[in-house]
Amino acid sequence: MSDEIKTNPTPAGAEPTAERSHLPMWILVVLLALLYVGGLYFNQHSGWFDKQVYSPYGNAAELELYQPKSGAAAALAAGRKSYESVCGTCHGNDGLGKPGQAPMLAGSEWVIAKGHNRLAHIPLAGLSGPIQVGGKDWNLSMAAMGVALSDTDLANVLTYIRSSWGNKAGEVTADDIKAIRASLGARPQVMTHDMLMALPE
Amino acid sequence: MKNGFAIFLTAFLVLVTSWTAFVLGPQLQLGRARQVAVLNSSDVYPTSRPGEAAQGLVVYRANGCAACHTEQVQQDGVVCDVVLSSAGKNPSVVSNLLATLKLSGITEEAALAAGDKITAAGGKVETHIIPTGPDIARGWGLRHSVAEDFLYDNPVQLGSLRIGPDLADVGRRLPDANWQLLHLYAPKSVAKDSLMPPFRYLFETKKIGATPSPDALNLPKEFAPADGYEVVPKPEAKHLAAYLLSLHADVPLYDAPFTPAAPAKP
Amino acid sequence: MTVNEKQIDTSCRVPLLVLFGGAALWLVVGSLLALAASLTFHMPDKFGDCSWITYGHLQPAADDALLYGFCIPAGLGVALWIFARLGQTPLRGALVPVVAAHLWNLGVLVGLVGIFAGDSTGFAWLEFPRGGSALLFFSYLLIALWALMNFSGRREGGTFPSHWFLVAALFLFPWVYSTANILLVGWPVRGVVQAVVAWWAGNNLVFLWTSLAGLGASFYFLPKMSGRPLHSYFYALFAFWTLLIFGSMRGVPVGAPVPAWLPALSAMNSLFLIVPVIAITVIGWKTVRDATGPECKGGSYCMIEFGFVAFLLSALLLVTSACPHFSRITQFTWFGTAQTQLQLYGFFAITMFGAIYYILPRAVGIEFAFPKLIRVQHWFAILGVAIFVVALVVGGVEQGLKLQDPRVAFADSTKTMLPFLRASTTGLLCIVIANLMFALNVFLMIAAWKWSVAKTVFAFVISPLSKTEVKA
């Protein structure tokens, strides 16, 4: 093949031509080898298209591992998550409440009260009837939304609302919730304003 | 490929793939992004830039600042530190245990294991998440930059050359508007070896009137104007300084977790 | 030269003169702007009193003048001529590409003035404001359409490898440029998506378009000038596919503030680019290996060969800089600038010089005024780009190593760069001289052609009327 080309070079002035010898196998092998190496790299470093995984994290599991878990910081994070999924629809993720649905929690005297006893009874037993929150009159009905949450979860939620949006009140522990749940019994009566005021702070 | 249509089809298919991966994909993932929650806080991030700072972004773009400065912090890795928050009922047992464990610069799994050991001995621990990397070590940022940092910027000025330092977090590092203005007018007056040209056209040298202007720059002798003259920043300079002060990337997020330093006790 | 060939060359004459003339002008303007930008590092204080002479205005203008002012029109002109020659079909309706080329030059002017006036869009390689970019887009469409019409109406059937590369390049620019301008300037996308689109467009324009257009020209001129057939059709097909696929799927830098899959995808495809580089090396090597044609004496053939080697080096630099360990050092440093300059000037511009020096005398029918200057220009260009690239590659790596070490103060990393920047300024000076020589030859040829046209018209006007034309 190459001898033919040597004796028949492209004549001067004519347009160039391309000879038709076949592609050698070795370059395809190189391509496959690189595809394999590249695939390994992508598997380790891409987070498989997860939009929250940034380098240096390699995947979603690693990112989740490095989220704060211990201490007050983690409790707040967990409390925020639970709050936004359970309470936020009515009370608002910004804690400002929604007219006709639920009163505000930001600055609410029931939330920032020194003791957490009255506050904790509300999600564990429910609340209905007229009540004043932040100078406004409310007369709605709230189911016992906290019954389905564990002691730790509800404690985190209450700690979260007591320290967010400008509220500055103390934390609520899982033991506190456990005690109140026990005292309320299996089918607690729905709270009213007067029943709450009868409780110690 | 014998004919033009085959070439066209090839090129079209390849470009559609490339467009899907780099234009459509990111737009679907990030194009309708909203504010996200700050870790361990009820705040949302980012907040949009105040008016002056937004105008400052226009000045930043028009003057090509992104040709020399980047606005993206890089992070090479992440380590954990285990910190004792309470010694519990058996302080001596706990302190003996602490002496045997490696508690600093370790992976999260090692931190969890160490934390379990200490909790079993009665103590309480906190794990601190610490980003690592030369940018972090230099103080250019507290964590790597993420998409949320640029949510409200138009145009996004990430930059690609570090002829000057990174600016992603410069509002936290250099929060003094006066320093920024001095640096713009005469970079060498505040940074001895700076290669940055002076941006004197953003300022006005005018005769001192009845009283000196409150905005006048307080320049060292070799950069000060002639006697009887003062250097006053034009609105562009003030807006640019406001923009630089608004550049923060210092809150922990889900996709960029870190443990912020505890605020100083009052 | 057959009569047919002369017809083909002459049919392209005026579009090529406008395209190459404008390209030469913007090349000189761009390199002068780049030189001025480089000088701002050596005497920063002198550049502080007017916004037009700050680095942030000069450098983007220089970059855009090189890419849009020189590279794209030169590539379009060479593509027009190669299509006409390969298809053995003269270019018809040359007025349209001529008007389009003038519009293109207007667009570049509007764009550059816009950058200096502060209307830059803020995205690297896409800084032209709306007016300029719209003019560029529409005039490119016209010229590309004319080239494609010539291609589809060609007498000589079948395709040669250059066809694939050039058709792909013709198609690539309008798609990428319009998408980028619409999504960044027209109806801007939100937040960091802008940066991703800008990186994608930058890669496709600066790397992929110039690679396709430049290789299309190289694969035509290497076999033609060496008198050997191109080795080989299937190698070139393989190189075309792999270059197009892998070259278009990269661009996002490692460690960027975007989800990790984007830089990972980009790095992976940058690694795969080794395959087309190997294929293209083999093509070039085997095509010219047994050539008995022109020796390298500083003429067109030498330039095409140098450009080809420069492409291989530039692509290798690109591949290395995408490797995560190495990119950590070289990102945000002058290394990237060096690689881009090697691609745009070392490879593409020098290949275009070789092509233009070959094409213009044949198209216009006049020889260059200073043929010996071509060799001098060739050596200045090579010297300039070599100094520039070597200085900034070495300097960039040093700068990167210092940036990676947090114990080194930032000011030290900039101080380290100063001697390398001085060397790069010297390289730019050589490039300016080379460009001036190129422009001189091209402008003198334009002038000579205009003079010959004027003489013909004048001769016609004063020629005595023949007896039959005079009425009694």
C-alpha cells in the first residue's frame, strides 16, 4: 500500500486526497482504557448529579455524614426540619402565622414564657377556643400535632421555636416532654385558655 | 461520511448532548433556586444586596474587576475536631480517656467513635466541622463557595485569574469602607507590593471649600493631593466600596457545612 | 493551474480581501491592546487616570479582538476558499459575503468600543454588548450560509476530511454564540447557571471552534503542500468524532462553585481528549513523513507545520490542566492564559498565516509586495509565542505553588510573577512586530488590487471609442 503511494504522489496543483487505510486497533484500546479510568473518576467525584454535593464531598452520603449532629447546634437543625414539615404549613416557616389559620409564634408570649410547661401542653393535647396571642384575639382549633413526634423531636421543635425569629427563651428537653406526656395520659382533653392558665408555668 | 447531511446530523447530535449537559441540566437543577436555610438558625440565605451594593456590582462589571480578582473560595477537604462540652460525673475517667484519643483533625467516623467512647464515660462532646484548604487557611473564606452565594447576582463575576486576592468573603475580612476607598485610590498606600493600578478616575480632586468634605480621603503624605486640595470619592467609588463590603460567604449551609466560631461573649 | 482553478480562486477574491484585510487590522489592534494590558503590570501608576486604559478594559478588548476580529473571519475566509477548491465550484453571489464581512468588522468595532465605554457584559470571551454581538451573529450566518450553499452545490461529490471539520465549525458558532448571548445578556438565567453557560460557550468558541476550523485547514494544506495523501480517511473520521464529542463536553473548572458533577464531567472529558490528540498526531506524522515537497524555509508550509505542532502542545496543556491534582496548582494562574494564547495564536493564527499567504496571491492574482518579509514574520511570530507561552507556563506553575501554600503571603505570589510577566511582555512585543509585518503585506496587496481595479476602470473610461460607437 505504501509503495503505491510513494510512486503516485498527489500531482502538484491537484486537490489533496485521503488514503483509505484502516484505523488500527490499539487506538480503540486506548480509548476504552481511558473511558474506564474516566468512569471510575466520575463515580468517585461526581455525587451522581446530586445538586447539593459540591467538591470536596464525593457523594450525598459523605455530605450527610459531615452535617452537625451533636450538641445544641444539631438539635436546632433537627428541630427546624421537624418544625417546617409539621408546624410550618400553618404557623409559617417564618413564625409569623397565617390569619385565619394559626397565630404567630415569633414574639408570642406563650412561646417565650419563662417556663415551657404551658407551651408543651399545646402540641401534646391540642388547643381550641378563644385565646389572645400578641394582643390579637384568636378562636380556632388546633389538633394535637405533637402526639406523633417522639420526645426528642418535639423537644427539638419547641427549643427551635423558643430560640428563633428573635425569640430568646430556654430549651426544652426530651425528659420534660416525656413527663408531660405521662401526666396527660392516653386521651388528653383538648386545652382551652383557662385550662392552660390553670397549669403552673 | 459521504454527504453534508451526515456531517450536519453528527454535529447537531453532539452539540445537543453538550447543550443538555451544560446548559439545560444546570438550568433545571439550579435555575429556579431559592433562598436556603442557614444551618442551625432560622435565617435564610442569601439576602439580596442593598441598593448601593447592587449598583456597585455594575461598577465592578463595567471596570472589568473580574479580570484580576476571583469570587470563589475553594476547599480541599474537611476534618472534625471533638471538643468536650461537659466532663460529667467522672471527670478523672474522662480526662484519662481524652489523653489516649486523637481528637483533632480526624474524619467524621473517627469523631463519632471517639464521641461515643467519651459519652459512655459520662462526658458530653461536640463535634466541630472544619473545612481545610489553602484558601481557608489564608482567611479568604470560611467554606467553599456554593451556588447560593451568587443567587441574586447579575452578572455573576466569578473571575478566573488571581492577580489580586479572592473577594468572595472580603466584606467579612475588610469591613471598613474607608480602607476600600483608600485602596481603590492608591493601592500602594495600604498594600505595599500591590500590582493593582490606582483607580483615580473614580475619585475627584477638588479644592477644599469653606469646610473640608466629610467624604474626603485621609491619604498618607506621598499620595495626598497638593495643599488646599482634597480627594473625594465619586458615587461610583462609594457604590463599589458598598458592593465589596456586601461580599460575604460566611454562613454554614447544608451543602457547605462548618461549625462557626462561637460569638464572643458580651 | 487549470483554467477552472483560476476561476475558482478569482470568484473568492473580494470576500477574501475584505475578510482577511479586516482580520489583519483587528489582529494588529488586538496585539497592541494586549501589549498595553501587559504594560500595566510594569508601571501600574501610569494607567490610573482614565478608565479606558485599565487592565480590566484592555485585556478583554485584546482577547475579543483576537478571537472575533482575527480568528473567526480568517477561519471563515479560509473555509470559503477550501470549500470552493475541494468542490471545484466557484463561489457565486460574492456580494453577500462581502457585505457580511463589512458588517462583521462593524460589529467588532461596536463591540470593542462598547467594552471601553463600560458596557462589557462581564463574561469572559463574550464581552461584546448586544449591538456588537447581534451584528456578529447575523453576518456570520450569512457567510456560513454562503459557504454551505457552495458546499452543497459542489461539482466534486464525496467529502474530504476538511469538509467535516469546517462544516461542524460553521454550524457550531451560531448555536453557541446565540445561546450564550440569549441566556447571559438577553434573558439572563439565575445565579451560577450564568457562569456554567459562560464556561460552556467559552470552551466551545476558544477551544473547539478554533480546533475544528484550524484542523480543517491543516488537513487540507498539509497533504496539498507536501504532495502526499492525507493519512488517513478513517483516522481523520475517528479524530473528528472524538474531538467533537469530548471537546464539547468540557469547560467547567475543577473546584468551581457548582454541583460536583459538572467539574467531574468536564475533567473526565478533558482526559478523553488524549485520544483525538494521539489520532491527530498520527495523521500529521504519517502524512508528511515521506514528503519530498517544500522544505521548511519560513514559508506557508512551515507555518502550517508549526501551527499543527502548537495544536498538539496546546491540547496536551489543556488535558494536564484538567487533571484534578494539577489543576489545583494551575487554576487561577497565568497557566490558563498561556494555554489559550498557544491555542489561539500559536496554533490557529499561525496556521491562518500559512493559509492566507498561500491563498491570497492566488485569489487576487498579485504577488505579495515583500515576500522576504514573510520569513521574518514567521520567525518573529514563533519567537514571540514561544517566549510568551514558556514564560507564563513556568510562571503560572510557580504562582500556583505559592498560592497553594498558605504560609506564603499573597503579595509574594504576585511578586514572583513579575520577571515572568516581563518576559511575556517581550514575547508580546515580538508578536506585535510579526502582526505588523503580516498586516503590511495584506494591506499592500489590497492597495495593489484597488490600484489595479482603478487602472482598469480608468483605462476603460479614457479608451478611445471605436468607429462603430460614434454616431455620425
